[in-house]
Amino acid sequence: NNMALNANTAACPTNIGGTTTQTLTLTAADKDFNVRVFRTNGSTSNKSFTLTVNFTRTCSSYKGQVMLNELRVGKSGSSDKTNQVELYNYGNIAETVWRTWKLIVYSKGSSTITAKGPYLYNNTSTTTANGQFIYNNDLAMYLRNRNSRSVDVALVDADGALIDYVAVESIIQNVPSCFGTPSVVNATPSSNTIGDIPRLPDGGTWPTNVTNTNSHTIGRTNVCTLGNDLVVTNSADILNPIINTSLVTYTVNVLNKSCSTSITGITLTDTNISTTYFNGLSYTRTQGTSTQGASSLAWSVGTLAAGTSATLTIAGTPKVLGLIPTTASVTATTALDAAYKGDDNDTETINVRDYNYVAFDLDTATITE
């Protein structure tokens, strides 16, 4: 009738019999432990017992630095290589660290809960890093997109502490209070269906529902570019100003759309921003310096880190009638990828009018004066 319960951090209590409950408190250092239950009185008769292990997951120090970014359901309700999970490593956590992490996946049918993981990131042949994005590309995983059937995914570090979490349909795993309110995305079909759950923008909020579609962005990203990419926008607040009267304000923005690369030596040229076309030119910048030339404005932007932008504001009163196109174009010391050059420049055109300008629109029977 006497049994002993032993763990490597606790003394051996004795005389545990009948309906007595014995509790052992384990610390984080005891994540690998053994429990031995044995008879101490020499009896050989059968005895039954129930061993229940409860644990509380904590939050990782990496929480907020790496996020579950996209779930791609390629084959719902099955373990398959077309089921993929993408991480956004915007904290630039070293590969030697994130390869010690795991994805813990649980599934719930009508009532039964089943552990489907853990899935390890330590295999270089099944897990790929592309810029700041980490995803499995040759690993069979279990995911599901079906309403009334749940699946949830937890990203945990080497000690089992929670880094990030998302659930489809309902929460299954134990999510610690330090994590905050878990995100739950609704599955939409009544049967297993291919779907995509992209976090937009990267590292931002999850969508309300699974998108039931074959398209997905796993392996690149939702809003940033894996290559070296600058994006220029150029806009005027008044497109039909009055000559020598209207103050036109241009807003020129340069964005480093790259996922992880800082781009250096950025210079922007804005043609026709000059005293030939405008009176009273003035400029404000979020960074860098600008120089007014005879026919254009030059803005030395400097360096932009991945995902950051800089803005130049130009104000002036047009003094020439007719169309004035201004084109903002960017170059950089860092080599820019040719595939993304289409958005390295942007043109805005204003149509300068006089007070005696009259127009009649035949479609709307409107007179503009």
C-alpha cells in the first residue's frame, strides 16, 4: 500500500497510499524530468494510480522580436508539406538561436484534442531563412481550415517559453497572461479548404477570417521586398492652381521597402522644382540636406534602415501658365535591384491657370472659371 514519488529536485516522500494526493513543484530547470512510482512493501499485487502533470507556460524574452507572420493551409486537416508557417524576424535574432525553437501545434475535432507537433526549426534542409522571413519549405505540418474544427500554433523558445501564438477557430493551448489577449482567426468553410492567413502589415494584426484561396506570400513577404528596393512618391495638394496666387505644396517621400537591408548614399532629384517655374520656394525635410539648382532640386537623403522612410515638403507659387510636370527620381550608393526599379521615380503634373480661364464640361454641363 505504500508508494514513493521521486523527482530529481525533491526529497522522496513516503507512505503515499489510498486517495492521498502528492504534489511536486518543478522549476524551469526541471523541463526534463523522470517520475518513478514503485512499491516499498514487497507486495506483488497490482495497484493502479493516476499521474497528472500540470505546467504553466511563461513568456519568452524573444516575445515581440519574432512573430508568426503567415499560416498557409495547403492541405487542410492533414500533415502535408504544403502546410507552411512563416515567421517575421524583425528583431534580427541570430540563426543559431532561432534554430533551437519549436512550433507547437494542437488540433481539436468535435471534442478530441490532439498534439500535432512539435515541429523543429533546427533542420536546415526543411527550414529556410529569406531575408528576415523564416519558413518551412520541406516539412510536413498539420494545419486546418474548417469551421467547428480548431487548430492553434505556438512558437516557443528552447525553454518552452512562449514567443508568439495564433488560433484558428478557438484557443486550445494554455496561453499565459503575460502574452495578453490571444488572436483567434475564424475558419470559413464547412469542409476542409485551402486557405491563407497573412498578417498585414508584417508583424501587425491578424485578419478576421481565413482567406479561402490558393494564393499566398510564404517565402517572400506581405508588404516588404527581399531585395534592395526604394519607393518614391511625389504628390501636389493643388493640381489646378492660379498663377502667381496659389501656394502649391509638394510632398515627396522615399521608402526603403527592403525587409532587412539598410540602403546608403540615397540622393533624390526633383526636376522643374526651380525659380524658373515657382516663386518663394521653401523646403522642409525629415532628414538630410537639399540644394536648389537652376532647373531642379537635389535632396541628399543619406541612409534609410529597412522599412523606414524620409519626407521632403516643398512649397512654392507657380509663375508660368500651363502644365508643369515635376519628376522625383532616386539613386543610391547601395546597389538597387533591377527588378524593383519601376517605383524609383514618380511624376506629378499641375495645370496652372489664369483668372480668365473658363472651361465647359459637356458630360456634366459644368462651367469652371
